[in-house]
Amino acid sequence: LFSSEHGAVRWQDYTGSMNRNLWLLALCQGLFLTNNVAFIAINGLVGLRLAPYGWMATLPVMGYVVGGALSTPLVAGTQRLYGRRTSFQIGLAIAALSSAFAAWAVVHQAFWAVVAATVIAGYYSANGQLYRFAAAELALAAFREKAVSLVLAGGLIGAVIGPNLAARSRTLLEVPFAGAYVVLCGVALLGMVLMAGIQFPAAGPCTNPNAPGRPLALIVRQPVFLVACLSAALGYGVMNLLMAATPLAMQQCGLSFDDAAIVLEWHVIGMFAPGFFTGNLIKRFGTLPVMGAGVVLNLACIAIALSGLDLHHFTVALFLLGVGWNFLFTGSTTLSLDAYRPEEKDRAQAAINFFVFAVMAVSSFASGALVTTQGWALLNWGSLVPVALTALGLGWLGMRSRGAR
């Protein structure tokens, strides 16, 4: 028998519903990315419009990731106490409330209330970051790479809907961008409906969910965990550093908001379209080579971004950045699954997400401060540092693995 949140279900019933659960979770991932992409598209511009100083423009973007970092222990606690589905529903409810609060703040021209709303919305982000780990639990062990990749591919929905939603709803109400936040409230409510239909297994047949597991300090000292965490955090940090600054940089170059929405759309397509085959690449070539390809794509993104400031430079660079992120993030998620036991998942996954959000918080603030004071070129040169650190980490783990063999 397999333990689940609905009680005991037969193994054949579980495998029969596995595909349905994965597709529903992929749809929830798409709605999660719709929220994320719309937030990235509008928060920096809302901040630029309302902030007392230009360098504070990306504080609403930073607030989103700071809220995510602060929420990781809370999310781990609700996951442990209430299970996957209930915890995810709580996150979606908070997403709806925080979007409504942000709409109110924009209407009343309250900059710090907008920042507070995005901090609260970070709880939803911390929840949504666990969708990829939940995907591995909805598949057999031999297919968990493909399950993670498939659910991440659901972000394509966000790639198409997010930028278009931001562009079309920003003038929905009299106050610019207030309508976008109202629509995002509805997106979160739709996510709650879809999440209600997913059946999450609580544990495998040979797992004792009440076992204490190893201390977190012991888990994080493993080389495989260190590199997985480093790659996830720095890969996300580089992606966020350049993506959050792109609408501001394009505005400085005289390009329109609609142009920025197109660039972000191609960027998110690059982030999630590879999800349909990244799992197969990992199965065929191994996790580390695929992650290494992600580093190479990040370097190509920086080279193109430094070569010009036309629309096609931004579009191609951000598309490659998205594909590189997918390879690194899917690979790091797969790599981390070998570093902890089922009873340790809550604390291990919370640790990974905390470091991801911490690096994203720094990169969100740095992106606005650098692009408005130092320019787009210096921002790209600076992003070479975390890319190089990621490459060193992957090389170190690769040499250790060869030595062990």
C-alpha cells in the first residue's frame, strides 16, 4: 500500500493517476510562472514610477525574493505538518491576497506598501519553488528526471501568458499597472482550483516518515549537496540579475514596454521549453555535462548582451540565458535528490531554496542599482563572477566523481 493524503491507495491506482497528477502540477507551475513573469515585468517599472530615488526601483522585485527567503522555514513547517497539497493551497491563497494588496498600494501611490505586498507574496514563491521537488515524488524513481523536467516545462504557460498579461492589463484600470495585480489575484485563485485535484503521495512503501533523519549540518556538507545548492543559487542569481534589469535597460535604450514584454516572453520560453527534453538529456549524458552546457550558454548570453543594444541583442541574449538556467536548475534539482533521504526532504529542500532566495535578493537589488548607476555593460561583466564560480564547482565535483570511480 502507498500512503497518501487521502488515505491508503493501491499501487496500480497510484500509477494510473500519476500522469494526471503531473500534468495538473505542470499547469500549476505555469500559473506560478505567470505570476513571477508578470511581477518581473511590472514591479521594476512600478518601483521606478513610485520610488523616491531611481536606484530603489527594483526594491519591489527584491521584496519578492526576500519574502521567499524569509518564508522558507515557514513553508518547510507547513509542508511537514499539513502535506504538499494543503501547504501549496496556503501559498496560493497568500498569492491572491498579496496581489490584491499590491493593487490597492498602486492605486494609492504607496511605494512602501507595494514593497510590503511583494514581501508577503514571497511566501507563494517559496511554495512554488517546491513544485519541482513534488514532481519527483509523483513519478517512479527511474523517471524522476523526466518528471522534474516536465513540470518545469509547464512554465511555458507563464512564458506566453505572463508578459502578455502584464502588457494588456497594465491599463485595465485608471491607475497604470493596478489592473495587472487584480488579474494576478484571479490567476492565484485558478491555481487553487487546479491544486485541489492533485493527489500527492506522502511517502514510499519502505520509508518511515517519522524517522528523524540526519542533522542539516551533515546533509549540507556533502559535496553533491554543496554543488547542487551552489549551482541552483548562482544559476538563479545570474538569471535574476540580468532579467530584472532588462526592462529598465531597454527603457534606457529607448525601447518600449511592449518590446520588453516580447523579450521576457522569449526569455521564459527559453527557461521552460527545454523541459520537454532536458530530462532525456540528463538520462543520456549525465547531470554534470548538462549543467556544464548551461554554464556555456550563460557565457554566450553575456557575450551577446555586450555586443549591442538593439532589440535582437536583448532577445537572443535573454533566450540563451533562459535555456542555460533550465539546464542548471533542472540538473541541480536532479543532483540534489541523491543527497538526502525522504524523511530529510523538508529541511534539505528548504535549505536549497533559502540559498536560492538569498542570492536572488542580492541580485535583485544589485540589478536595479547597477543598471541605473553603472549601466547594462558593467552589469553583464559582473555576472561573469558567479558563472565562473558555478563552473569551478561543477569541475570540482566532476573530478571527485572520477576519482571515486
